[in-house]
Amino acid sequence: MPSVFIKTFGCQANKSDSERILGDYSSRGYTETEIWREADEIVLNTCSVRQSAEDRVRGFILNLNKYLQETGKNKPKVILTGCMLHFNEKEIHELLPEVDEILPIAEVGFNQKSIRKDKDSAWVPISTGCNSFCTYCIVPFSRGRERSRPIDDIVKEVESLALDGYKNINLLGQNVNSFGLEKSGINLRKLYMDKDNFSAGTIPSNESQYTKPTTKPPFVLLLQTISKIPGIEKITFFTSNPWDFWNELIDEIAINPKIDRFIHLPVQSGSNHILKLMNRGYTRESYLSLVKRIKEKVPDAVFGTDIIVGFPGETDDDFLDTLDLVKKVGFKVAFVARYSPRPGTASFKLYPDDITAKVKKERWEILDKITNKDNLSNRPLIP
Ligand code: SAH
Ligand code: SF4
Ligand code: F3S
């Protein structure tokens, strides 16, 4: 039987995709190997969120080349999938000539049966892609526009997981709150490529990319439906964004004991000036008031977050605002990243990467020190 080695870079979304890629390989008669040197095929499931993530993919290939040269072995087939598909095929072949085939994740699909290693807790995708316009972020380019999975398909998968003995379900999407509400979406590349007319003012607001629910938000309906499935004891979701954390969602968490009290709510910055440049669509005040509203209704709620330090133009005062917000909320876990300009994104085009590596590092260290290190496993959407 031919063998496959799957190397997963990046966040939980990729790890979940790899479970379905393995399911697909297995249905075609492949066995999985944990040793890349022995594999007939190597799948690289890549991440692009920061330059360092892409560099790791190159590093893997360099290692492979070195090994092949030393041993004289035949080159395994190399398949590239995941978020580096923001590059087109020609660019990928120039960058990584060793790649034999490109696999868009949409070809694997949501409903491909997964092979899961974790037998207690299951990751279930509810959407892919992203319709938001955070200026620094490559994800909408690499995963495309947001697409929600039909609710019946999700429910069927969770029912079958429950029958298999799974008690914990982690629902996965770049913005779970907007599940079922995405508009068909603006063509990102077209919008961003029009350099002459491109300015910060042409970037749509994140909120405008979704239909405002007039009745119960579909995500709340999904939570209610899944929590009634016999055997399911705990439901967690990643990630929620502050601009559409519905009151109905807060009410549901408050009355539904099966929903995890850990809420991951990326803030990215505590400075209004930087939040505006990031196009996040909320202010530090509205973020803090959301946290307060959640705590009022869900007194045992605990929060996690993501923060970017060294975004273009971030002054010491901006950073102090972030520190202040972090202390006010008292995050249980905060994932801090140093800004990495991603070619193609709005911030790359609009703002020079003007914070030195030294200052980024200093700010990163300060924030990293005051965040809890015991809970790293709580944060899945960060590579
Ligand atoms: N949709 C999710 C996460 C996507 S990426 C969300 O909105 O939370 C995960 C994290 O990577 C982001 O929250 C952000 O903190 C970080 N990130 C994204 N782009 C980045 C960049 N260009 N430089 C540094 N960190 C980045
Ligand atoms: Fe989407 Fe999250 Fe990236 Fe914003 S940070 S564009 S919400 S994936
Ligand atoms: Fe993609 Fe996740 Fe990285 S969505 S860019 S693998 S952080």
C-alpha cells in the first residue's frame, strides 16, 4: 500500500483540514506514516499568517532535499495545500519547485470523513474562509471568501461523533458568529489590485459583509441544536469576533451549561488609533463594554485573546493602551504576535512596516510576560 505523510503547519483550521485530507487518502488505500523519510507522498498543509510560517515550509523542503541528496533516494511526490494557496500556481512553482501538485482544500470538502487522533475532543468546521477586512490579514486571500457549511451537515457529523463516544465538540471557523450570515462577498483581489483608487477609505467595514439577523442568529440556533444531541457534554467555539458577538449569543451561553465558559475574543490592539488602521470596526471602549456585558450575564466567563504588536505607526502610547486593556480584562490567555507584513494585504500596501524588530520584540516580551503560560493548548487558531 502506498504511504502518505501529512505535515501540518499553522492553526487548528489546518489541523482539522488535515484530518479530512487523511480521511481522503485512507479511502484511496493509502496508509499514514509518521516518518517523512519513508513516505511515497508528502502533503504540506501550509500556513501564511506570518512570514515565519511560510519560511518553515521552505525549511522543511530544504531538509527533504538534503536527505535525498545524501541518500540518493527517489523524491516522494510533494503536494502543497493550505494557506500558501494565496499564491497562484506559477508563483508556487517558482517559490517551491519541488512541489508536484497543488490541492485546493475545497476539493476535499467539508463532508469528507475525518480520521481523528484525539478520541475525546473533536474539531468540527462550520465555515471556512473569511469575509472580514482586517488590513493585516492574509486569511481572506488564502482561504477565500467565507462559506458556511449547511447546518444539517454539521448536525449529522456531531450526531455521528456522539455515537462514536465524543463528548467535547469544538466548532471551528474564522468568525463563528457570522455563521450562515455571510454575503456573497466582494472580490478581494480585484478590490486590492486597483492601486490607483485604493486607499484606506475603500476598505469595506467588517460588519457590512454580513446580513444582520432579524431573528435568532444561525450560530445560536446551531449551538442550541448541537447541545441537544445525546452524549454531547461540552461545546467550545473558535473564533468569535467583537463586532458581531450577538446579545442572543450571550443569553444562550448564560443559560446553556454545555457551552464552554472560555471565550476567545481577539482584540488585536487596545489603541483606537491602531484598531482603526487595522479596520477592526470597534473601539477599546466598545470592546470593554462587550466584555462587561458578557460578564454581567455569564459571571464565570473567562477570556482569551490575540494581540499584534508593532503594527505600523504603533507608538509607545498605543502600546500602553494595549497593556492597559489587557490588565482591565484580565485575559486567561493572550497570544501575542509581532506584526508581519503580508504582501497583497491592505496594510502592506498602505502603511510602511516602520516599527523596528527590536521594538516589536520588546513589546512582545512585555505582553508575553503578563499573560498566562499554562493554557497554551486553549488557543487553537494560532500557529
Ligand atoms: N480569524 C481569527 C484568526 C486568524 S489569524 C481571528 O480573527 O481571530 C490568527 C491570529 O494571527 C490573528 O488573530 C492575529 O493576531 C495574528 N495575525 C494575523 N495576521 C497577522 C500578521 N500579518 N502579522 C502578525 N500577526 C498576524
Ligand atoms: Fe478574518 Fe480573523 Fe483575518 Fe480578520 S483576523 S481578516 S476576522 S481571519
Ligand atoms: Fe491559514 Fe490558520 Fe495560518 S487560517 S494562514 S493556517 S493561521
